[in-house]
Amino acid sequence: MTTGTKELEGNVKLGRLARLLVSPPPADRLARRLGQLLAGLVLYGISDALLVLGGLGLDPWDVLHQGLARRTGIPIGTWTIFVGAAVLLLWIPLRQRPGIGTACNVIVIGTVIDLVLAVVPAPHALPVRWVSLLAGVALNGVATACYIGAGLGPGPRDGLMTGFARRGHSLRLVRTSIELSVLATGWLLGGTVGIGTALYAVGIGPLVHLLLPRLTIRPGHPRLSSSDARGAGPLPVGGRGQRAVGRFPVPRG
């Protein structure tokens, strides 16, 4: 066996191993997917920073990140990255495969949080803090729908919950149990729990439910030749099929 053949076989084996460990991205509309993914993750980091600046309560995971930051002096965005990486390791026994969006989620969101908090001072006036809170929740809904709709892999925390759910547990029960545990731990460490925490819990689900169908990038359809087109049936109701959302399952990341 020649050296070139051995190298080729080695590359094939590495490629197979990579496909087993990492979920390959969809081949269609990849540039659009990547652009929407990065836009969503940047917006998510900005929205998290707005919630922190408002000081009226955070979502459960950020309560944990803030509690760890207050105990250690390490910035909250850096703890977001650390916790995301640790959660990603828990995917291994659950046999979850991360996508490119999963890796970007770990790095981008925490980095943006620290950058925003480094340059934007915390407001003191209560009306401004409320504006920061409401803007943070609304922007978080847009951001979540953006990065999930890109179809390049869920965030590490979402993947942890769906991994447990795939083993026969109720997704709602798993999510509630994990988030309550995270919230309680973060509160004990000194994270901020308040009206913003409740508002986030109530508002984020309906926002994502409303926006996700509009921001989901669906697989493209192959072009038909002129002879195929003449024999093809009519398009689905809703023009190009993009508006008939109720006919298709909406991906959850």
C-alpha cells in the first residue's frame, strides 16, 4: 500500500469520525444560514447585556452566570462561555451531536455580553431600567428565533434538555427542572432574581413561537427543467409555499 493511499484512507476515517461527532450543516443556503446565525447570536448577547444593565431580574441561566461572576470577579460573559462549554461536555453521554451553531453559541454570546457591559454604563433611573428590561426581553425573542431558525444546531443548554427528552422524559418537565435548579443555584450565589425573571419566563415563549416560523430558513427546492415544470402540479397554497407554515413542522433547533 502506497503512502498516498494510506493518507487517503486516513482522511476518509477522520471524515467519518467528524460526521459522527459533529452534525454537518445543511448544504443549501449556507451563507444565509451563517449570516442569520451570527446576527442572532450577537443580538442575543446584546439582549442579555440589556437585562443585566436593567438590574430588575435575569433569565435563569444568567442568574447563575451573574452569581458566579459576583463570587469570583470573573466577568459574566466569560462565565457564560465557561458554563456553555461545561454543558456541552454533558452532551457526550447523551449522544447529542453539536452543530456549527452550537460552537458559535458558546463563544459569541458571552463575548458580546462582556463587550457591551464594558462600554455601556448601567442606568440608575427606574424608567430607563424598565426600558432596558423590556428591550432585552423583546430582543432576546428575536435573537432566539434567528439562531434557531438558521438550522445550524441548538445552543448547548437547549441541546442538554432535548437530549434528556429523547430518553423518554417530558421536555417540559426536563426544562422546568433544569431551569429551576439553575435559578435556585444562581440566586444562592447572589444572582439577581426579580420582576425581570418573571417577565422573561412569561414573555419569551410566545415571542419565539410568533417569530420562529417567520425566521426559519427552509430547505430550498431544486430547479425544474422546462419539461418537468410543464408536468408539475400547482404550487402549494401560500405562493411559493413559504407562507403555509401550518403545513410543515417548525424546527426547534
